[in-house]
Amino acid sequence: MNNTLEQLERGAMAGAQRLDLQAAGLSVLPEAVKGLAGSLEVLNLTGNQLSDLPDWLADFEKLKVVFASHNAFTHLPEVLGTLPRVEVVGLRACCIEHVPAQALAPSLRSLILTENRLTTLPGAMGDLQVLQKLMLTGNALRDLPESLVRAPRLELLRIAANRVDRVPGWLPEMHGLAWLAASGNPFSDLGPGRQAPAGQGDALTLTVDWTDLEAGALLGQGASGRILKVSLRRDLPGIGSKGKSFALKQFKGEVTSDGLPGDEMAASLAVGDQDLLVAGLAKVSGVPEGGQAMLMPLVAADARALAGPPDLDACTRDLYASDWCLTDVTVAQRLMADAAAALASVHSKGLLHGDFYAHNLLWHPPTGAVRLSDFGAAVVLPDSVPGGIPLWQAMDTCAFGIWLGEVAERLQGAAAGHLRQATLAVSAACRFEPPARRPSMSEVAGQLRSLSPVR
């Protein structure tokens, strides 16, 4: 619900904890907002013409969240660094070229600066001791400040679609980093000399024409595009016979927090058609208005996401239904083993998934069968990455270990005790420090397959 200046001026917002002034035509923050200094926790100023924030905002001692995307800022306002409790700052798609060190509050957990004009970041980034999520996709960064290695709680980093030509060697060594989007940079551009992952040459070149598809129901949509049910109008060798149904992802063509649609499609097609994955089968040509699309397997109607994505409070942790638990140890073991095998399959093609989460696992509750989806953050890693491809893939292993811990917490019943302890042991190994000593995902999959559900 959007609030109005008239409500503010007549005192109708007194004591409010949240203020939404979206697309209100603001070029300055109205002084009437001062009346909320003692109560306001969330301030949403998205879609205005603001170029700065007033110094008096420093008096808002309870303010935790500031959203001001799609404004005219050329710098991150320094007053944000004076807010004692601010945890989330989101200024996406502004014109920000400069981040002053003084604008970085020590209490920051999540900083979102996607789609701006940043070329550098201050060394003070490493002083953010509670920073968990840093979103920088769609800028013009050429490197990252080495001080970031000192940010002990950084778990999620998005640097896709920048200009990083030489990735720092310390990045994959960060002990807590579990989710990384890095496609669309010069260092991750495979170039004409790099071959497609082994066995995937056909998947990368197979093409279906838009006119060969019969569009059906809308299955869903997200930040990067929409998914339609489609069927083949005629027999297509290598794809299927007339009438066979698929899912089609039609990209919006816009930068998302994970990166560029073309990079997502390339990574998804590089993985190819596999039972444990929801990945690309073929490119689609002749898309209306010159868009991009790819054909994907149609997931069973009763498959569902294992969890919901993180909210502001959870930051980097998924949200499970309050009553969700696993009481059937056979189902639980298959869920964990299939998920590990799916991620191991991605790694076998030289990719980093970058977004291994429960909300990207589509599962069948009666059996525990699961498929890994969403390659928006994935990248086909060049052989030249510092430390080697397995070290980078250890970030995915860390994310998997976090997820295993979440599953272990939800194993219930007397029969689950042994499996819970064994699962926690594998989870700890996946999160081992330093990252180079973590097991590969193929090893993890083997360990989970061999677990005895009961003693």
C-alpha cells in the first residue's frame, strides 16, 4: 500500500513503522517525514527523482530497511552510514558512480546496488563485519577490493555483468561464501577457443523454431522471464514427436540480480537434458520481437518447490513451511541423495550453479525424488580460474552443506535419529574450512547414497 504526503502532513501516519512513498514525484524527502523519527523501521522511496537524502535522517534510530531504487542518485548517500540499526539498503537502477566509505553502516547485512555505474568500491567494504549479501550485478566494476576477504559473514555475492577481467585469487578462498553469480565478465567469457562442456555440443547448437511450437498455459514467471507450456506442431528429430509437451522459458531481455538472460541460457544449455535437472534442451529461434527463449523439460504437475526464497529477515536463508518435516527416512534419504547427484552432475560439466537453494529444488513428496532448477546465476568456469574449477565449485558444496543442515533439523521421529546425525556429519564436511578441503559433490552424493536410514 502506498502512503501519501497528505497523510503525513495531517499526522495520520503518527507512530508508523513503515512508510511507502513510491513513485510520488519526489526530488527531496519531505520534512513531514521527520515526525516518524521515533518509530519508522522501513522506508520505501522507490521510483522517485531523489539525488540525495537529508542529514536529519540520521535521527531515525529504529530504521532498519531503506529502499530507494529507480532514483537519480549518483552516490550512495552518506547519511545512510549514520543509521545505527540499518540492515538492508537497496538502491537498484539509479545512477550511482561512487560509494563513500562513510555511507556504509557497520550494521549492514544486505547491500543491493544492482544496475548502477560503479567502477570501484571502497576498501571499507571489508569492515562490514555482519554483511551477508552483496548485490553488484550490472555495474562497470573491473575488480573487487581485496578487503572483502575480511568480511567474515559474506555468504552471497552477485558480480555478474560487470567488467572484471581478472578475478581475484582470494575470492574462492573465502570460507563462508556459498552463493556467487559471476557470468558476463571478461574473465568468464569462454571465447571462441573454449569448447562446449564434454558431451554437450549438440545441446548448445540444437534449435527449434517458434513456429514449430503451440503455446499453451502460463506456468509461471519470475525476474528473468515467463514460462509457458508448449507442444510440438510436428515431429522434430532429437526433440520429440508431434504433440509432445515441454516448458518454454521466454526471457525478458533485462538484467536481473543474477545476470544476463543470454548467460543463463548458455549455462542451462551447457548442462543439457538430465533426469535430475530442469535445464535447457534447445534454443528457440524466431521469437517474436527478437526475444530469447529456450525449450525445457515439463516438470510433473505435482512437483513443488521445497521452500520459499529468503525474505528481508532471513537474508540468505530459505523459508520453509512452519509444519514441514520429514518423518519417512527413506523419502528423506532419496531427497538428499538426488539433490547431491544433481549438483554433482552440474559440476561434471565444469559449471558453478551459484544458487543452490531449497527454493530451486522441485520435489515429489511421496517419493522424495527431486530436480535442481534455475541456472540464472550459473557460469561455465574457464579452466584458467585461480585455484582451479574444483575450488570454485566448493562454494556450491558449502551451499549444499547449509541446506543439508536445514534438512537435518526437520528430520523427525525415532527412526530419524541415526540419519540426522549422519546427515549433520556430511553437512559439516561440506562447510569445512578451508574450502579446498571440502569433498567434491560426487563424493558427497556417494556418502548420502550409502547412509543407512536406520541403525
